[in-house]
Amino acid sequence: MKISRVSINNRRKEFLIVAPSGATYNFPYAEADPRPGSENRIRDVFVDKELGSEAITFVLDSGDEGSIHVEQILEYNKDPGYMADLLTYKLTLEARKRIESCGLSRRQLAKRLMTSVPQLYRLLDPANSSKSINQLVALLHVLNCRVDLVVHRHQATLKPDAVSSGRPNK
């Protein structure tokens, strides 16, 4: 994902990031490195073209500079599409690690999966985003691994104004 615009909100102490699709994300100063503060304010912030418009860069009054990549922003905001891609990526890395120690050839693995060797290589490519979790679970099963999916509810976070009023955030 590219970033089209970025601005700052000093009152809320956060960056406001806008994607070309119009989706907006926030990213708190507290998560940035170096950390902006009242004694070291943000002098400039911009979409960094040198990083392919996939990051923002900010400069503090002290001259310190920091960058925040779009993946950090999406992970902080728990973007659903990004979180699903992250799960697929983690399963891919686990499958690659297990293949090294399993002793089976790529040809044998492809045969057991009833697919071709080139398809197996596509499945093992971390950059390939068109694969399904179903395919990865099947591969891990062939590698003699059990995959358990555990779903946890995120703890609700309260906004500052909800905390002070004693009301839960809706």
C-alpha cells in the first residue's frame, strides 16, 4: 500500500495517514522512534518518495529524523487485510523452516500435495500473496505438523474521554 498524504495532530499526539483509497489511519507519537514530545516537536513530516511512498519521515526540532513504514501503521491499526496477509506470511515461513528438516524432496512433497513442483515453489514464496491458508495447512500436514487455530478476542481499549467519564467506549 502506498501513502498519499500525512499530517500531524499535536493535540492528540498522532500522525494522520491517508491512503490513495481514502482510508485514514492514525499512528501515535508514542510508537515513533525517535519519540516526539513537547520539548522536541515535529518540525516537518512528509510521505517519503525515496521509500517508494510506503513510509512517512519526520524531522524533530533537534534534527533527529525517523521513518514509519506502512506495515507498522497497518499493524498498529490492526487492518483486517494486513492481519490476514501476516498470518499467511507466518505460515509460509514455518513451512519453509519445516521443509529444511523433513528429509523429503520437493518432488515428493509436490506428489503428496497432488500438485506440481513449480506450484510448490509458488506456495513457499513469501512474496506470493495469492496462496490460501488452506494450501499452507495442507502442506504443513504433509510435513507432519499439526496446525491449531486459536481465536482470541482483543481486549477493548477505552478512549481517554471514555475513561474520564467512567462510561465504556462504544
